[in-house]
Amino acid sequence: MDKSLIRNFSIIAHIDHGKSTLADRMLEFVGAIDKRDFHAQMLDDMELERERGITIKASAVRVEYKAKDSKSYILNLIDTPGHVDFTYEVSKALAACEGAILVVDATQGVEAQTVANFNLAKELKLKIIPVINKIDLQSADVERVKSQLVDAFGFDENELILASAKEGKGVEEILERIIEVLPPPSGNPDQPLKSLIFDSVFDVYRGVIVFLKIVEGMIKANDALKMLSLPGRAYKIEELGVLKNLKMTKVETLSCGEVGYFISNIRSASDVAVGDTVVNAKDAVSAPLPGFRKLKPLVFCGLYPVNASDFDELRASIEKLRLTDASFIHEPESSPSFGFGFRCGFLGLLHMEIIQERLEREYGLNLILTVPSAGYRIKKRGGEIVDVDNPAKFPSSQDIDECEEPYVSVTMLVPTENLDAVHELSRGKRGIYNATEFLGADRVKVVYDMPLAEILVDFYDRLKSSTRGYGSLDYEFIGYFPAKLVKLEIIINGEACDAFSCIIHKEMAYEKGRNLVSRLKDVIPKQLFEVSIQAAIGSQIIASEKIRAAGKNVTAKCYGGDITRKRKLWEKQKKGKARMKQFGKVEIPQEAFLEVLKI
């Protein structure tokens, strides 16, 4: 195929700025889909994606477009996610392209992920086409967004395309600009094969379907391939093809610059890593394409079935789900409070929420999630370094030489008038000020380095409250830094309750301990014996509360008669309560665990 007639591009934007709708209109315009088969968000396969209106996985489609110069071009469109948790998906999709369409909502303007995606595309030296979307809305402020794009990214005002993906305005202009501005793919078809994996899906009957872009060389339908991250394994191609008009279409060859798929009897989704380099098994190619890295989870939490009898079903469901999403990890663990479950690692909070919702919807499970936490690095006195993602694994203080916690660089785009409130919020979360940059007259970019643990639960909600909904956030992992960390335990009637334990910075432990103890006092119902609730760091109790025993009038049935009869009943009750206090187990309702998650 003539490379000069191929254009590979992605659509990038902040979440909910209209990427998927624009992709729908482009597919309709070039006649790639029949109107009878059309539904909104054509490139989003999961029901969850369509329901939430977000893209979770990158997806590709190949269409033919007859341009105004009368030539027929092959357009390979890769639709990308917009949320910070899936930035790696975006970066690999962009690596398979020569250009990108940057979509900005005319009502929202430039937001944090807009800046992050623009910088990703710039680092990869892609040509960027700026599009202002949703100009049909009454609340659209096109002039303000134009000035933001010019000031923040240095675009010329004549480059900006005004569009309404909903109504189809500007779609033809975007397609013509793609042909005119984006370069065709480079690469030499006579060189040894090098191709980039940008996505994979699992099919129950056919195994893993691998989507890739040919960077150098070519693939033939009967070749044997290998992945550089799995040396020693070769896979013979069973089917080679392209996603023409969203349908899998077999081809005999894929040449450099083309985007397609292959099926090769790969039975485990974890064998295929997004960003890996695929080469021909007979070639001695050892240098991978740049940018590959194994994904490392940042957020950890416990996942338990509400009914202990569902544990086997949960294990089977997680194994099935990992076939379609290999980016989260899991290992079995047990808890005295919840029974048997799994410790899971996720790319971020939204990723955690998506996995939970998919397990509950697709497999009919009822689940409990423990408090999300970061993964810490502990250096022991003997020099051993251990990774701790669970408070139960935290060593005793006398064994610890140094603790390190993960830090992220947090970029916030906020209205100028809310700048002081954002600084105050960030400093309260142990943020280290980095930079401020004004983007036009009414928007400002603020950058802080912050512990990951501080932004996990409520930081984004509080940022939205501080900026009346106009603030946006993006973060990037930057490394581990020393910190004074302690394990905060909640002890109920002398027994540590692991579900409420957490690893926390020493300065914040007292306040968190007091909050936990007072909240538990409110949500644990009265028992027939007194309940003691304590927060402790090691052997030191830092907060304590007591729940008085529920009273029972054992003498209500007595009427008249001698007082000694009543005294005998009271004495019997006293002995019974002492025995209950010694052997009794405190009943903690499910609501208590959920309430603690909100602290």
C-alpha cells in the first residue's frame, strides 16, 4: 500500500469533552457505519463506558475517505480515554500515530487533562489539530476558549476549528485538515519487522486479539512472531487483519505505517503487554521501540465478598476479568473481620471503581472494599527493603530504619479567583509548592508535589468544592520520598480490628485516631456489655471511647416480696455480664465499615 495515502491519528481531550461523539460523527460522515447499526459511542464496547459516557480502553477503526483532491485515503483512528488513571493507554495510542486532534469543550475550556495530553503529544513530536467542540451550546464561550488555546499552547487563531460533534458541524473541515496537515507514516518496508502493541482484547473462543501498528518492515499471514518482553516464545499467526469500518477484515499482509490485528492462540491476556514491541521470530531484533514500561499499581485496597460463601465465585470472576484488563493485580488475603478475600492493586481510584462495578454487574457479586491506600517502601534495620501495600504487613517500629511513601506531581487548573483556596487545600494535604502559570486572564495552572495517600479519598471532591466545580486535576507519579509513617490500629475490647487499621503520617495520626474512635462510637450499636474502642500506635493509646452496656431490667417481673429476691437477680446479671465481657464478640454492622471509608 502507498504510505503517502495513510493517516494515523488519535482524538485526545479531557474527560467528557466530546471525543467519542466526534468519532461517531466522523464514522458517519465517511459512511463507515450503516444507520441501522448506529448507536452513540460506537467505539466504546463496554456497557459501562456508554452508561458513564467515558472511554476506558483505547480502540481503533480503519476507514476510507475520498478527499477534495479526489484521492482515497486510509484513515486509522484510535479513540483514547480522557481520565488521568488511563494516561498510559493514551501515551501508547499516541505512539502509534503521527498526529492528534485535541478537542476542547467550548463551555469548560482548557482543563488539566487537556494540558497533560497536549504535552504527551508534543513529547512524541506529533502534529496537533486543535478543535473547539460544543459551539452549539448556549453556555459556550468560544472567544474565551480561543484565547486559552492561543495563550496556553501557542496555537495560531487561524488553526482553530470550530465544531459541534452533536450536530456534525466542522467534521468535514477536520477530515480535510487531517489529510492536509498530518504527515504520512515513516518507516521502511524492507527493514526487519518492528511493531507496537497499543491494545488487546480477550475472546473466549479465539484467545487474545492483539492490535498493533507496523513501524518498520511488514507482517505476512503465515509469519511467526515474538514479543520482546517475553523472549523465547514464538506465536504463529492464525489470522491477520484490519478493523475496516469496525469489522474485522482478513488481509494477507500488513506493511509499515498500517494499523491492524493478529490472532495467534495466545490464551493468557497477561502475556500481552500494551506498549511491547512485536518482531518476527526469525529476526535477531533485540532493541524495543521506545516508551515501553510495565504498569505498576498505585492504589491498593482489600476486596471481600459480603457473603463468605461467595469467595470461590469472586476468585473465578477476578481471573475472568483479568483476561480483559491485565492492568490490576491481585493476591489472596484473609481478614478476621471479613474472612477470605483479595488484596488488589489499581492504576487509580476510577480504575478501582470500574473494576468493582464490573465485578458486581457482570458477575453478580456483592462486595466490600476496604479503605484505599498507597504502596509504601520500608527499609529495615538489617538493610532489607520491603514493599508494603497492607497495614498488616507493616513492620514494628523497632525494626524500621526508614520509611518512604509515593509522591505525585499534581497539576490543577482552576479559576484565578479560587487560587488562595487551592493553595490552602494543597498545603493542608502536605503539598510542596512547585509552580504557578497563568493561562489567559481567568485560568491558572498550579503544580504541587504531594503524597499519593493525601489525594486518594477526598482531595478531588474538595478541589471541586473549593472551585465551585470549575477545577480540574491531573497527577503523575514522580517517585518515593522519606516520610515519618506509623501504623494506626483500632482496638475493640482488647482485640485489634484489621479492617480499620491504616498507615498514616505521624503528624496526622492523632487527629485520624480521634475521628475514627468517635465515629465508631456512634455507629456501633450498644451490646449487652461495655465496649471499649481505642486508637493505638504500637503500644501507645492515643484516643479512647466507651460504649455503655445496653440496660436490661431483670427485676421488671418482680412485684412485691422481699428485696433479697431482686438482689439475687442483680447478682446473677452481674456475673453474666462479666462472662459476656470476657467471651463476648462485638457485633460491628456493615454500615460501620462504610462510615469509616468516608472519614
